[in-house]
Amino acid sequence: MIRKPLPPYGAEHLTRGRSNCAFVAIGSKAWGLARRRLPFYPVMVLPDDCEPSDFAWPVNGVPVLLIEVGSFDTVRLERTGLALLLAGAPIVTTIREALLPGHARPPYRGSPIFVKDEVYDRVG
């Protein structure tokens, strides 16, 4: 049997003692978020060139906040969530970094089909 490695910052998550939840970041800016938060709490990272199943996620019995940072990839997000659930997380909640406290929210942009009637006329 091949032992899988812990994800980046997984050891820090374990050495800080059992916490109420675990944090996992994915996306093009995940490393930056993890480095900024490390003095306060560890954020495990799924590197862009790895699959979620490549790691032994230390989340058994711990709820997980899965944070998308930078780019967004729904399929990758779903695969990561599944890997965390299979590792024993009772629940995985996903959120975009822009929705976390302390971040400016992006301006609302309605779908062009609802913003301009001309666009709808061209489509329909």
C-alpha cells in the first residue's frame, strides 16, 4: 500500500492541535492566501498541478471550509470536495475568497441577456 503525503500545510494543521474546522484553498492564488493566514491558522493548499486524490487530507471528523482563490474551476472544486468527504470530513462548505470578511466584494454584473434587450433580441 502506498502512503499518500499530506497536502501543503497539512502538517501545520495537525501540529496546531485539533481545531473546530479545517481550511483548504484551491485556485491560482491559493498559495498567497495560505502564506498570509499561516501566522493565525493553517490553510492547506491543493497545488494547481496536483489532483485532490494525491493527498491524505487530515480532516476526519472536522468540518472543512473550501476556499476558491483566484481562478474558478467547478469540476476541480467538486473533485476536491469529494476527496475531503471521502477523507472523513462530515461537511465541506465552499466559498469564494471575495466573500470572506475583509475583502471588497466584486461589483454585481447582471447577465447581458437581462441587462440589454438588444442582446436578448439577437439571441432569441
